[in-house]
Amino acid sequence: MLIAVRFLDAPQSYKSLLAAGSAIGFFIMPWTIKLSVYLNQPVTYFAGFLMLCCSLALFLSAFASSIFWYVMCLVFAQVTFSQMPGLMIHVYSSNYLSNQRGQNISWNFIFASLIGIIFSYFFGAFLDDNGPMYYSLFLIMSGAGLVCSITLFFIPSSKPLNFGAPRIFGGLSYVIKDSLFGKMLFGWMLMGLGVIMTIPLRIEYMAGNQGVGISNEQIAMIVILYSFAGIITSYWWGKLFDRMPFVPYRISLNLFLLFSVFVFFNANSMIGLMIGSVLAGIANGGASIAWSLWVTKLAPVGLESEYMGAHVFMTGLRGFLAPFLGYAVLGQLGFLGVSYVSCGLILCSLLVFLTALRSTRL
């Protein structure tokens, strides 16, 4: 997104599409799960193939001759990469004990955040000094994707997915059949719209003329703070996930998200941006665990991937709509209006989650 804004002068439609790339992938997740069932191969083999496709798309994006092909390659990379959560939930539920999943997965996010800190800083500094050579960054990312693809083939996954005869709508049927699941997804939808609409606008606010207007290296420093806050808190959020009911856990995350959005988009200095990013990082330390594992608290044994497919589909729906909503609100109300609309949606989702507070299943 930063490259599209700073170096390619991308129009708003392309920036919205770029921001919605992962959401498009999430949208097709139920049918990816169906395809995995049809292929009848270990889940990690299928995931490894998809990561190989992601690596190839990143490689091609480095040589894209126009903004159109740049966006298309990166959208395809995001689509293939975003299939991982729905497939890996089967691997997590098969390999990790139920009272250890949160803590084990937290280490994934800690290591990912550490790598993110290192590369975010150096990528930002690199773009400040060698902007026209941005294509080099995609070659590095392509190599990382290739290593990821190879690694996935060595992760234990003794059984392929098997739910009997796959239904045309996959796990989406449980949104209606399981009223508690449907209610929770509605809360996630409101919260997700509020948070995701701000993601591309954070770059606009930090880098654009209408915002604070800081340098690429300073933006990288903000990302580092965000990642570092997630690293510090991920393990503790993981322990809390294993030990406390899910609804109070989710409400706590919503409160951090609410304050992070309000502080960030009302800031006019580096200090304000840093505080908002730290709050968002603390929330993300637990939100990533909640997003990846919460269906294991609700889904019947053996149906985790089906429920996850529905959850990811709804994530894709809100993820596709949210960037367009964010830019529409920005055009009408400015960055301050974006913060009010986002906070309002997060607050509404919190109220929905409160209605499930007494559920024994969660």
C-alpha cells in the first residue's frame, strides 16, 4: 500500500482493491475447504501448494509493468495466502491439546512480529533511499513464501479433511443452524468493519498530505512499535485464551481496539500516533489468537474447519466492504469522521458480544 501511494500514484479504486485482497481470499474459504476434502490429501500438502502460488505471485509483482498488473499480482498473492487459517485450524486442533492451543499459537505470532519488526524498519529505510528499486522487496518476500511452502510439507497432518459429502455452501449452513455461532459472527462483522476500514487509511493518515505527513522510516518505526506491543502481550493473551471464557476475552480486545482507533486518528504528532499504535498492537496480540482459534471453543469436535470456513468467509465479506466504506467515509467526513464511525461500530459489536456473556458453550 505504501508503494502504491508513494511511488505508483495509484487511484483510489486500485488502493481499495489492494486493501481488499485478503478479504477476497477469505470470501472463497468455504470452497477451498471443499476442494481440500475433494483432493483427499493431507491439509499441509494443499497449504504448501497454495503458498508456492503465493510465492510465484510475489515474484511476478516485482516485474509488473503497470499499476494494474502490480495490484493483480498482489491481490492473487493475498488470496492464496489468506487460505492458510481455514486449513491450519485443522492442524492446530489435531496437534495441540485444547488447554495449550492459545499459548502455542502465541509463539507463532511472537516470532512473526519479531521478523516484522526487523523487515518493516529496513524496508522503510530502503524505500526512503532507494524508492525506485522497491521491486527488490518483493523478491525477498517471494523467497520467504517459497521457504514457507517447503516447511508446510513437513508439518504433521496425518489425516485429510473429511466431513462426508461436502455441502454446496460448506460451513456457512452453521451460521443459521447454530444460533450462538450466528450471533457471534454478527458481532465479529460489526467489529471487523470498524477496524478493517481504518487499515489502509492509517497509511494515508501517516503519509498523505491531509494527515500527519511523516517519512517512510518514521512510518516503519510506528509499525515496529505496533509489532513490539503485540510481541510483549501475545503470550499472556494466549494464556488468558486458554483459561478464561471467550466473551470477556473478546470484550477486553474490543476496548483496546476502540481506544486505539480514537487516539490514532485524533493524533497530530508522532507521540499520538505511537500511543494509538501501541494500543492497537496490544489488541492485536490477543485478536490474532482469538481470530485463529475461537471456533475451537464453539465447534463440535471434527467440525472446526467447517466452522472456521464460515468465520473466514464472513471475514472476507467485511474485509472486502470495509476499505470501500473507509474511503467513502473519509471523502465525506475526513479522518475525524472515520474515527467516530469506526468507534461506533466497535462499540455496537461489544454490545452484541455482551448478549452471549452467559453462554456455557463459550
